[in-house]
Amino acid sequence: MQQITCLNCPLRCSIDVEYDESAIYSIERNNCERGYRFAIDLLDLPNRNMFGYVKVENSTSKSVKVITTKPIPRDLIPVVEEMLSKITLNAPVEVQDLVIKNVLDTGVDIVAASQAL
Ligand code: SF4
């Protein structure tokens, strides 16, 4: 049994996962489906979904949440975080607005997951 911390929201749930090299046998104490997916992505594949925040201009919101449309290789996440830190969007921003297309040639897009009006 190993404990992992879900990073998908500020609750940071501790999730119990039982697994070996061939399979995941149980996932417990995740408070929601996103936590379940987080554990699968983290342990079963060298890929995972990521989220971050991007600055916004001309809005009462200072930033919007952004997410990958599919998991990306974990090694690329620090590079993508650096890219996101250099982007400023112009309001209005709607959920699902494209932020980065085909990030680092992964075939995965980064889209807005929150609104800035
Ligand atoms: S399991 Fe769900 S509630 Fe818990 S940190 Fe992850 S996303 Fe948040």
C-alpha cells in the first residue's frame, strides 16, 4: 500500500493505492473521480494530466485555471509550467478556450478551465 497526494484541487487528498509492476489492485480514500484518475495516471502510465494558472488582463479575475485535454509525459510538465508562466490572456476568457495548441508537439492542447469576464 502506498499513499499518494492528489494535486487536482486544494483539498490535497491522501489516496491509498495498492499496486505492483503489473496492475493497480485498489484505490481508496479519493474523494472524487478526479482523484481516481489522478492515481491511475500517476502510477499506471508515465503520463498525467496537469493543470495550472495563466494571467489575465482586462478582467476582475487575475488568472484563469488551465488544463491539458489529455495526459502528457510527466517529464514535460515543468517545461509546460514555465510556458504557462509567460502567457497573458486577454479577457473575456471562456471555459474550453484554447490556450496552447499541440503543446510541445504532444498532440495535446491546453484549454481554459475557468472563466474571466
Ligand atoms: S480526490 Fe478529488 S477532492 Fe480530493 S484532492 Fe483530488 S480532486 Fe480534490
